[in-house]
Amino acid sequence: MMDRSCPGVVEPILELLDGKWTLLLLFELLNGTKRFGELRRKLQPISPKTLTDRLRLLEEKGLVTRTLYPGVPLHVEYEFTESGKALQPIFEAMWNWTQEHGTYLKKDMALAVLNN
Amino acid sequence: MMDRSCPGVVEPILELLDGKWTLLLLFELLNGTKRFGELRRKLQPISPKTLTDRLRLLEEKGLVTRTLYPGVPLHVEYEFTESGKALQPIFEAMWNWTQEHGTYLKKDMALAVLNN
DNA sequence: CTCCATAGTTCATTTTTTGAAACTATTGCA
DNA sequence: TGCAATAGTTTCAAAAAATGAACTATGGAG
């Protein structure tokens, strides 16, 4: 994907954070264990395909675990690994930047945040 | 106080960092003022179109300034605004995460960056 | 033996992004 | 006049990513 002349140090994290929805998904998981349907609702209007794609990828990279609970109805829980939890400082730095420099926050977004 | 993990808060930054090459480009600018051709060489094999697209977008968002120096040959310098410089903690957090959890990191890449 | 709820999968299509190639603009100098 | 060096722009095709609609799997309750 990237040339070796690029600052390779960030390569791993670039791959992780890549893709529409990925960062929002990670944000959700930062709040703790979440079920598939729960994530789907929170990330509306994400498609179930995209959501599974992202989750599978994150699982593959060792950032989240997937646990199936049999029973009726069955359900599945997604949770950060230690590696995933360790992303928190990055998100905090983003949060801080946004507080001071993010001027694009739209009113409806703000409301969504407050109602969450 | 707002929930730090709430996705909406971080939308502005997601938009900023979005797109292939964007993060790598920001990394370059973190090292100081850069000319168009310089960026193009460092980010090889980026196309000039994509590079201008990215630079224009970052300019629009207030993260970089573009300064034209007439003369022969003319040249152009791109530089972070204060807002752009303030991204540094985010990159540092990424760097730290990669040190501890990025399994793709190669030592010579890291050195190349540090010597830059 | 059908239904419900959960959590997906499959495949075709659309949308978005990226890229390659060729071309433009500026201006001093030989 | 024509050239050299920088910094782009333009156009169109190709590739990648996202979406939508419909379908599958599970297993107990009725």
C-alpha cells in the first residue's frame, strides 16, 4: 500500500484507522462491550455488511474480540483487547484538538452528542 | 461535561485526517515548511493531482498556509498554521501506540524518521 | 413445523477515490 | 524567440469502497 520512503512508523496505525466508520466504531467500543445490533443502531445508517467488514478487520488486527453467546436469541459481544484499549490516548488527543480547533461541529451533531 | 468517547465530538478531526496520503502529508509538514516538489518526492508515488487535492483541502480547513514566492523559478511553500501544529499530540500518541502495539514496525524505518 | 429475534452473508450496483498522461502558467535568461 | 525549472490543472479511465436488497443460520416457544 505504501512506499518505503514514507514515514513507515505510522503505517500500522494508518491501516487500523482506515475506512469509513472505523474511527466511529472504535469510539463506541471505547465505552465498553457492545453487541452487533447495538453498534448497528449507534452507527446508523451503516450497512450490516460494512459493519461486519470493519469488525472482522479489527479482530484480525487484534484490537477487538468477538464472543458468541448461544441461546435464544443468540447474541454476540464485541470488546476491545488490551491493544484496543491502548488507543485511548490517541482519541483523547483528538478530543482535545477538537475542543480547541474544531470549528466544523454542526448543530445537529452537537445535539446528537448531547442526547446520546 | 461532555462524554469524551462520544463519536460526534470527533467528527471534525475525522474529516481532516480522511483520505489516502493525508496523514503522511501532515507528518511531513510537522517537520517544518515544505515545497510542493519536496512533498511530492517524499510522498512518492503520489500523483500531483492528489497532492494538490490534499493541500487545498488542508488549506481550506485552516491547517496549512500556501505561500507563493515569485522569481525564477517560482516556488511555493506549505506550512502548518497554529491549528496544524496543534495536531502534534495526536501524532505523538500514534507514535507511542505503534511502539507498543504496532507489529509491523521495522527498525530502519523508525530510524529514518528520527533522522529526518 | 412455523415464527421470532439476533446476527450475520451474498451479490450486484453505485459512489467515491485515485491515478496516469498530457497539458498550462510564470518569468528571467541566452 | 525559445528554453528551463517550478508548480500546478485537466480529462478521463481504473480501482476501491460502500450500499441495498434479499437471503441464511440458529434454536426454543407456541
